[in-house]
Amino acid sequence: MSGKTVDQVLKRIAHNWDLPDQAEITLEANPTSVEASKFKDFAAAGVNRVSLGIQSLRDQDLKALGREHDVAESQAAIKLAQKSFPRMSFDLIYARMGQTVADWQVELQEAIDLAAGHLSLYQLTIEQGTAFYNAFHRGKLILPEEEVSAEMYELTQQVCADAGLPAYEISNHARPGQESQHNLTYWRYGEYIGVGPGAHGRLFYEGELRATVQKKKPEDWLKGVATSGHATDDVEILPLRAQAEEAVMMGLRLVEGINLEAFRQTTGHSLEAFLASPQVETLLETGFLTKDPHHLKATEKGRPLLNSLLTEILP
Ligand SMILES: C[S@@+](CC[C@H](N)C(=O)[O-])C[C@H]1O[C@@H](n2cnc3c(N)ncnc32)[C@H](O)[C@@H]1O
């Protein structure tokens, strides 16, 4: 996207909604030199935070991940982003093919040395319908064993906390006050408007929470906007059960947990009543979940097992 397009999008947002001066305006960018050459224009347009998809600090792995940038470009882009924007973050993927815990420890330290106030660190997941999925199931892609990945996760928590970047979400780490505001909105199950090809939104109006989906293919999206002024593909009223499920799936990712009062205020219903079950009692007793008067959270022990916890909590 050109700086000019970003500028026009932001102007339109400010025209249609209240845009406070201190609003976080994040742009996701690839760390190629072409993209980095636009940072100045993005900042001039009003972007005040950038998130770079670095993925790996090893050239060989960037190739294997099918990425267009190399490590030298990444380091240059990180440094330029720090000069160009008040806040920045970058993403890495770990538990990659052939990676050992010791390899990741060295790479993670390099990342921390490069980082500003925020880091996203994801374990590689193999998604159905991708080339990786096929390679993995044909035995052509060897990934670290589950125990090794778990050890990498533990190490990540420890090293980042010691460096002053504790986790505030399963895969996200920040210096206090540097948490990503837009991501917190999704995890806290706030409202958001989704504009652009494939974008999802959650909007409360006429007494109902609605899930909006935009047309996925950019060409279809453009055509929709040109002919009817929007490219909304679907608007669905979310029943209470779906809202509770989403709030749980999102909120348990956060170290702060689910805000029970906020759920009651937006939906008028008690999440605790919805979640009352012998399974949840057991997870509380065995220390995978914990509760205070305002929050239900996954503990340090529970968070890495969230997917399994969710199958118990939301049968
Ligand atoms: C919302 S995604 C952004 C997608 C982005 N366009 C990309 O290039 O991957 C945020 C981050 O998810 C991570 N990610 C993408 N694919 C992944 C996978 N298969 N497993 C784990 N993390 C992944 C990357 O670090 C990416 O920067």
C-alpha cells in the first residue's frame, strides 16, 4: 500500500468517526527494503506504530518459510521503524523445522536485543490446506517434538519476563504500557469495524451484536465498493451462546483473563452462569484456571494448554 493510500484511508476514518489524538494507529508491514522505503510516508500519514513480520533471524529458515526478505533487510527495517515511529513490534515464529531449544535461545536473545517495547512470538502451526500441511503429512517436514516445543514456550516466557517484556497474551510480550491496543480490543471482546478484503468485524447496533464479513477476494471487494458503496458479504446476529464462546476463547488468551463484569455489561448476562460445569470446577481445583471476583483466567500452567482447556470448558 502506498503512503498516499494510507493517508486517504486514515483521513476517511477521521471523517467518519472520532479519532482521538492519542489513538494507536498500527500498520502491519513486511521487512523488505521496498516496504521500508515507505515508512516515512506512513508516519507522515499518521501511522504511529508498525508491526513487522520478521518471522526468523536465520536466512535459511526465511527461505524455508517462503519469505521474500532476508535477515540483513530485517535488521535494517527494524532500525528504520524504530526511528520512524514512536512504537514498533515485530513477529517471530519458533518451533521451526530443525530448530533446537538452544538455537531458539540464541535467536530469542538476538530478537530481544533488537526489540523496542513489543514482541510477538508464535509457535509454528501447520494449517490445513497449505503446502506445509501436505509436506508435514508426507514426512517431508520435520518439526520439533511436542515436549521440545513446550520447552521453547517456557523458555520464551522466562527470557522475555527477565528482559522486561512479560507476556500479556499467549504469544504477545510487551513492556508495561506498550501492549497493542487494537489487539487488546479483540481479546477483551470489544467492538471493532472490519473494512477491506476478508475483514471481520463485531458491531453492536439495534440491540444486537453483529458479526460482519467483507468479501474475501480483493477484486470482488473492489467491485462491491465501486458498485454499491460497500463490500459486506454477510452480517450475522450473534446469539448469546456464540458471544460467550468467543469471549472465552479470546479472553483466556490474556494473562489478565476474561473480565466478567465487562461481559455482563455488554450482554446483560452472567458468563459465570454460562460456564458453570463440573469440568470448569475441576480445572479450577487442579490449578489450570483461576478466578477472582472480576476475572476468570487461565493460569501460567493452563495457558500453554489453552486448546485442550477450551474443549473441556466449551463442550
Ligand atoms: C495475522 S498474522 C500476519 C500474516 C502475515 N501477512 C504473514 O505474513 O504471515 C501475524 C503473524 O502470524 C505469524 N504466522 C503466520 N503464519 C503462521 C504459522 N503457520 N504458524 C505460526 N505463526 C504464523 C507470523 O509471525 C505473522 O507475522
